[in-house]
Amino acid sequence: QVQLVESGGGLVQAGESLKLSCAASGRVGSVNEMGWYRQAPGKQRELVATITNSGSTNYADSVKGRFTISRDNAKNAVYLQMNSLKPEDTAVYYCNGRRLWPQINYWGQGTQVTVSS
């Protein structure tokens, strides 16, 4: 089992920045990829960014150039630096850990990000 705990959410104004953190514990070595997803009210959960154990990253088109995902393997932590935030970035942000075989997804409890215009 892997436990994920997010922190760093909050209320900001459009154009400001916010950094989310995700602390992982448990069988972290079994996870092949970490990522951030978000879910806005009335919408499906969507991918924001992912990072593999080797450091390869992937971003949703809507956040490219504004968000940066990173990881600190020594601390078992993943971060999401969010710059130039927009009201449409408002959502609950979830940390995800993915094991490829067998395929298992681990989720944090989520942290609210609200961007006012």
C-alpha cells in the first residue's frame, strides 16, 4: 500500500502562484509514476501532469508553460508549481501514484485550489 497526502492548496487571485506538495509513504518503491490530477465541480477528473521515476514529464495542454511537476526521491515527495493561475484552474487537486504491473492507482485525499478573477 501507498499513502499520499497533499498540501499547499488555497485561495489566490488570477495571475498568482501556488505550489502543491504530495508526501508519499508506504511501499513507494512499487510506484512507477507520480502525477497530479484535478476535478472541477460538475466535471470529470483530468490529468494535469505526470512524472516517471526517471524524471520524464507530461503535461495537459491547458497547463503547459505555466505548471511544473517535480519530485524529490530522497523525501518521497512530488510537487506542482503553478504559475499564472487562471480561474479555470479552480478544482480539487489530487496526487496520484501509479503502479504499472499489476496496475494499481493510489490517490490522496485532494486539496482545494481556488483562483478568483
